Amino acid sequence: MMLKIVTLLIFIACYGLAITRKAKLAYVGLASAAALVIILLPTNVLSTQQVLNSIKWDVLGIYWGFMMLSILFSESGVPKHLARHILHNTRHEGMALFALCGITAFLSAFLENVGVVLIMAPIAIEISRRTKSSIVLYLVSIAISANIVTTVTMIADPPALILASEANMSFLDFYWFQGRMGLGTISAIAAVVGLASLYLIHFRKMKTKIHMEEEKIETSYIPTVIFIGGIVALAANSYIGVGPGVIGLTVGVVSLIFGYKILSKMVKEFDWNSFLFIIGIFVVIGAVESAGILGDLANGIGEISFNNPIISLIILIWLSVALSSFIDNVPYSVLMIPVAKSVAVSLGMGGMAYPLMYGVLIGTGIGGNITPVGATANVFAIGLLEKQGVKVKLKDYLKISLAPTLLAVIFAHLMLQLFWM
């Protein structure tokens, strides 16, 4: 019992520091992991093999590789060229902003969403100045669009990768799994609903005509080729016999080779802080699970839901939406995916934990859009606005974010209920 209490205290301290950002995330994750290993290894509650197994190596490989590609891709000129081409052919401001959000969402489904926001932000700022429209609406809409697709592909965000690894899914399994609509398909439909609501509520009244001057943009298509090759390899990994982590590492190494001119920038801009934190938090969750704490939490959720799978799904989705408004989605997802599995077992759902795990990811992925601090992309967008001398009040942010976020989650919830419960 004492070991369980000590483990729980370290876990709470780890998450408390991660949420408040009082210390560097990498230090928090690695220090917490080290403390639990030192305490639990001698007691045989945790073994060295369990520690190694708790780290999702495929997740780390894909995350590192595609993040490196994302940095190279942002320098290729392709995103800016694509955005300007589409904006040049739009009739008025509302459609231009909608097209910009669509491009942002598409790119964020495959690339690191903060990087995509930084790519699209200058274009959004330029258009808002030309039309004399609210720069807040432009940048907040861009951030929402980047974050609303975090579960559309298995490489969009670490939680999606973690789920795919946990469920042993292939790239295509993300869209059609066990004869049913997969998480990626459900998320894509929910994202379309969210983006459509942005247009109907905010964009359709914006009728100012847009004129984009021609600009010569130096473009390299090598990152695009690497990107397509990486996606094809992930989709075919079960046939070629190469693990997804190896594919991710290959994509990263190839990106470094072709990006040798900006090699130092790629290494510096990679989010090593989050990467090391994820490694640490994998070990922390593994230790918490070995100590039996996750099982206790799952049993508690089962009791609250009256051992009803439908009520459990409601609790997991909307609890995730609420907490993701101020908690980073990576540590929360790492914690709650195994909890969802344990809840399914306690409810007698057997191997059908998928809808509960899907619900957690949808809630925390899309739900992070509600507040300015719910997702890293939102934080960066607000930071860019502050650099422009604009302070964003919470109520003004909520006017833009609340409706598309809630509608997207509601549609995803209904589809989970319809196809999986």
C-alpha cells in the first residue's frame, strides 16, 4: 500500500508540474521516471523489461522523423505557394479565409501543427490587413483548424501515434478497423463539421474581394516526395515487413540529408523538450500501471457510470474535453488510453475498448481548441497576436472557438455511439 501511495504522489507531482509548466517538461518527465524506477525496481513491482516495454519506440521513431520532415517542408515554399494559388482564385474574403483554414487542416493532418500555424500565419496576417478585418478571427481560426485534425491520421499528433501503437493498428486501420468506421474517418467528418460551422457562423458574411499580387516563391518539391514516400510506406508497412518506427527514422534521416543546408536549424527547432518528456511519461505511466493505480481509476469510472458502457463513453469523452481545455493532451492521453482499456475490461466489454479509447482521443484532441491554452497551436497563435500588439480576451476567443469545437465533438460522439457501441 505504501508503494502505491508513493507512486501516486510522484505521479501527481509530475502531472502538476507539467500542467503548471513551473519546470521544463523534459526535466519533469525524466526525473519522475527515474524516481519511480529507483523506488520500484528493488521491490519487483517494476522490472527492467517492463520499463523498456513501456516506452513506445515506434511512436518516438515516427514522431522524430516526421517532425524533421515538417521543418524541412516548411522551408520548401510548397505550403506558401499552395496557399497563395488557392487564395488567388477565391472570390471574396470569407471563401479565402475558409480556403486558408482548409489548407491548414490538411497540412496539420500530416505535419506538426505548430509548424503549420507558423507557415500560414503570415499569409493570414497579410489578408486581414488588406481587408481591414479582425486579425484575431484570422489567427484563432487558423489555430483551431490546425488542432481540429489531431486524430485524422496516426501521424498527426503523438496521442494518435500512441493509440495506433497500443492497438497495433496499421496506417489504413486508422480509417477502417474491424469492419467499422475508424477513428481517422470519424475525426475527418467531425473536422469537416467544425470547419463548416466556422464558415457559417463567421466567414460567410465576409464579402470583401481579395486581390493577391503575384509573388515569385522559390519552391523545392523534394520534401513533398519524401512526405508521399513516408505515407505510402506507412500504409504498406504490414506488407513490406518494416516497422512504423523504422519508417519514421528513415524519413527523418532522409530529411536531414536533403536538408543539410539548414541542418542546424532542423536540429535546433525540433521539439526536444516534448520528445524527452514523452519518453519519461511513458515510463511513469508504465510504473503507475504496474502499481495497480490505473486499475483503481478504471474501477472508479466504472462505478460512477453504473457499469454502463454508454455512460462510460459519455464520461470519458466530455471529461477529456473539459480537462484538455487546460491540460496538455500528450500526458493526458498517455494516462487515459490504458485507463479506457481497463474500464472496458471492468465493464465486461472484452476486447472492445476501441470506442472508449477513441472517445478519449477525440475529447482531448478536438476539445483542446476551447481555450487559448488548451493546445500548443493555440498558444502560438495568441503569441503571434500579442506580437502584433493585440491582446485576446477569453470571451472573444470563446466566441470563435466554442461552437466549432462542441459541434465537432458532438458529431464524433454520435458516430462512435452509432457505429461502435
